Amino acid sequence: MSILYENLGRFGFGEIFMILIGCVLIYLAVKKEMEPTLLLPMGFGTILVNIPLSDALAGPINELYHAGIANELFPLLLFIGIGAMIDFGPLLTNPKLMLFGAAAQFGIFFTLSMAAMFFGDNDAASIAIIGAADGPTSIAVANTLGSQYKGAITVAAYSYMALVPIIQPPVIKALTTKKERMIRMPYEQKDVSKLTRILFPIIITIVVSAIVPQATALIGF
């Protein structure tokens, strides 16, 4: 009978803590509806891999890792879906919006500078790319640079955007007045020609890939 419960003794503080983290992620996904397609599998996966001697980690999860993560296939497939859902219309009708995207890159380079103080160059670059707010890119960069923090980087990249509904409201309230938050700005969508919509991603792919050929697969997919 003691053999039946032998594995229970292998649970340590680390495993229990991570299982609780997994439960929190599931709660946020189901109860709060925060990115359920991301947080739900992440939360349940966290539980599976933190059960001592779990065959899930050494078996199917390990196989999935080598089948699609290690060779960067899954990030590319995700990019196909992301690309199919992107509407470049607002950007093409108002090109100055690119400046907002350019400004966002400041956070990436700032994080790179700070992370380089504590980690090696490859790990620092992999950590910094989390600021791109994109899981597939983070996975691809961490794999390409051989970062030893792939797991943590993947979790951070996918979860921090899901936590925006928690983090953003108090920040907005602290920086704005109620009157300012009541402002409603009218928006009128302008038409963009079909030719422009087709040429834009093609031209971007060619230009970016010519400058950074290592990014051809990500951009192209």
C-alpha cells in the first residue's frame, strides 16, 4: 500500500507552487476570460509537468516540443493564423501609426540593455524580444540564439499580454482624470485598394528579409 502513495512524497515546495500558478492561470482563463486559448492550456500544462515522475513531460509534451518547437514549425504555423487575421487597412490609411510601433521598440532595446547586465548576450536578446508582445517570435529567437531560458521566455511572452486587463486599468486611472476617460473620439474607416493590401505585405517581406535574412521564415509566413 505504501508503494501506491510513494510518489506523493516527491512533491516539494517548487512543484506545489508551480501547480498553484497553473491553477491561477486556469482561473483567469475560465472565470475572467483572459486570453482563454492561451492561459488555459498553459495553466493545465504547468500542472502536468510539475507532477513528479509525470509521463506527460517525458512523453507527449517532449514529443510535441521536438516536433514543432525545437524546429520552429509551430511558431511559423501560428504566424500563418496571425497574418490571416491582420487588417493592414488602418495602418495603410494612416501611415503615421507606424510611429507608435517604432516607439514600442524602445522597450525592447531598454530591456536588452538592462538584461545584458545580468545575463549573457544571447539570453539578454531572447528576454528582450518578449517586448514584441508576440509568443512565436519569442520562441523563434530563443531557439535561434540557444537561450537556456526558453520555457520562462515562452510563458512570459504569452501570459503578460493576457494580464493587460489587470495591469492597465489602475495605471490608466492613476494617469488620467474621469473626465478624460469619458472622451469618445470619432473614427471613420477609410477605404484601401485591394492592390495596396496585396502589395504591402509582399514588399515588407522582401525588404525585411533582404536586410535580415534570418527573419525570412517568420515574416514570410
